[in-house]
Amino acid sequence: MNEPLAERECPDQTQTDWASSEFADLYAEHSRAIFYLALRFLSDPQKAEDATHDVFLKAFRKMDQFRGEASWRTWLYRIAINHCRNLQQSWNERHMFSNADEAVWENAVAQVDSPLRVLETKELGERIQKALDTLPAEYRLLLLLIADEQLSYEEVGALTEQSADAVRGKLHRARKAFAAIFKKTE
Amino acid sequence: MKQQKKFDSEQQHEHTAEQQTTRNTAREFSTVEELLRYDAARTPAPAAVAERLQKSSAGFPKPARSWWKKLFQR
């Protein structure tokens, strides 16, 4: 499904150019991560698909601005986060949380150490989405980024404009809140 | 008789496969990150995105070559 584009059949010149381009390799390597972030952050498969397209098109047009100070993955994530945040704002902050909501997260009592059991993996995506949707956007983003093994705490901090220590502190609360909500989705 | 044996064997095989499927669907994740990684690994970007991107990018000039080279240095 996510086969390298270079291996696909290319019936016309445009497609041949694409398939033989390094950009196709970049897409093949990072599209899954970018799509997953968009999907779980925006909570809408169609919007995630559009966002992934827009992020990579933006990357294609701005390749010459890539300075090599960060990895390609981090650079793409930065574009994706900005894009998703802009989209979210225009949807009237659907997931914005109030102080009352915050108290719920602070009081989340799930045992972080206890395992998360899943009996039916076919419904896993829905359960994860439900739990993420209930979290504040910041917690959701932190969990999604830190789940990517290619990113360090420092890189997640840079992407979310905070220190690595702040990321660690917030992640502790985010994990607790997620686990508490996820267990209720059983 | 031989055919019946084959049928029994197939039934047995199907039953085992069913059990296997049931076992495979029950999983335990020790961390939230592990759970999300598993979910991400089975969630590829739809093929339609690549197709759209292929068409959209055709309308723009190719990026400068020097940056493409960097792609392979990382």
C-alpha cells in the first residue's frame, strides 16, 4: 500500500519524472508519519489526506529553504504542525479545552505502569482516536510526536516551542490522562 | 474415507487459524507510545495522496539539485 513510488508503473512523462525523483523517496520515507500525525491530530481521515497532500506540496515548493539544521522528518513535522494548527483554528477550536477540562486531566488516576490491553485490534484505531479527541490539543500533539522513535525529547521540545524538561513533565500527565480515558473506551 | 480425512484436516486447519486470529487480535501494550507506534505502523497514507501530489507537483519547477543531494547525506 505504501510501496515506494519509484516502483510504480508510470504511463506518462509527468509520472516518470515523479517516480524517478528523490522527492518520491522522501515521500515514501515520511508520508506514513505525517499522515498519522494529521489523522490523529485532526481526527478526520479526509482532512488528514488533504493535509498530507498540502504538507508535501509545500515541502516540494520550499525544498530550497531547507537548511539542513534539522532532519527532514523534523522539518516536515514543523510544516505539518503549523498546517494542522491553522486548520484547527479555522474549525472554531473544536478541541479547545477549558479550565474545567484541565482539572479532569490533573485528576486522572490511571496507573501509568499498568499495561493497556486490547482485545480487538480492529477497533483499536477508533479507541485511540476517541481517547486522543478527549485530550487537550497540546497533550495530543506531544504524545503523537514522542511516539515517533526518530524524534528526541529535545526535538519534540523544539517543535512545540518548549524545553525538553517541560515536554517530559507534560508527557507524564498526558500519558496518565490518555491511559485513563483509553481504558474507559473498552 | 481419504476425502473425509482431508475434510477433517481442513476443518482442523481452519479452526486453528481462527484461534490464531483471536490470539493475534488480543494485545498488550506497556506504554502509550508503544500503542501509538503499533497503530501508526498499520496506518499508511492512502495511495490517493501520492497520486494527487504527483499531479500537483508537476505544475511547479523542480527544487534546486543541491538540496536533493542533502537528502542522501542524512
